[in-house]
Amino acid sequence: MPRSERRAQLLESAQAVFVDRGYHAAAMDDIAEHAGVSKPVLYQHFPGKLELYLALLDAHCDTLERLVREALARPTEDNEERVAATTSAYFDFVSREGAAFRMIFESDLTSVPQVRTRLDSLELACAEAIADVIAEDSGIPDDQAMLLGVGLAGMSQITARHWLAAESDLSRDEAAGLASALAWRGLGGLPRVGGERSDDAQG
């Protein structure tokens, strides 16, 4: 098996074991057995359990950042649509990742320095991407745009996590719609470069 395919297989097995047993109860033996390989093969790719976890974390962080950037890059001039798409990106992510999302973002490893660094980097990257669009569109100072970017990213992540954990009767679209409507009531009042306020069309 090519090295890249083997690595992907090992990561998939590691995720399954981590989700099933939790990080601390999972053993490299369990992961190797799940993948159908020997421990030496596993160690050829990953020197330890933490390295496996960090590789999974990197992959999931990359996915979420990509979803946020794709939402912001939508070919539209309608900022309400942009806010809705950005908020939905977080709900799409938790819907897609399910238990793996909980394992990574709500595990007791979030205080481990290597894990914390990656999560902080993800939060900053998403907030900066949102802030760049806000600053460009509204003309407000960068520090104000960054504060709003952090707010939208944080609210979207927390509401998506709550919706997933609560196992609500609300559909993904309904929940994301409520969260984006809340955000838009604030962001819609910003000025627009060369124009009026973002919510001007709504009176």
C-alpha cells in the first residue's frame, strides 16, 4: 500500500478507536489491530499516540478552516448571505464530523499545549478570515473588524456544538438559520464602503 494511503488508513482507525474508547483508554495495540497492521508498521508512521491525535486534529482543523473560507468566498454581494453561509459552515462541520468533532473539540486534551496551540491557531485563522471581509466591506478599523470576526466565529462554533450535543429536534438548517439571524441583526447595521448600512434594504 502506498505510504499516503497507509497513513490515511491508520488515521481512520485511530479516530474510530479514540471515539469508541476515548483517548486515554485507547492503546497503540488497539489502533494497530483495528487497522489490521503490526505495531511496528504503525510506529513507522506515527511515533506515538499523541502524534496520531495531533495528525487527526490537524486534518479536522484544516477542514473547518476550508469550509469557512469557502463560505466567505461565495460569489455574492449580499452580506446576509455571507453571514448565513459562514455560520452554516460550522453546522456543516459538526454534522459531518459527529462524534469525531466532540472527541477533538470537547476532549480533556484541549489543555495539552500542542493541542491548545492548534485550536488557538484555527480560531485565529477563521476569525481573521471573517474580519478581513468585514473590514473590506465596511471600512471599519481592523481592530474593530477583528473583534467582530472573533465574535461571529465563536458564536457559530458554540451554537453548533450546543445543537449537536443537545440532539435537538431542530434540523441543521433551522438551527443554523437561527444563529445566523442573530448574528445578522448586529452585523447588518455596519456601514458599507461606497454605500449605506448593510441592512439598508430591509429598512
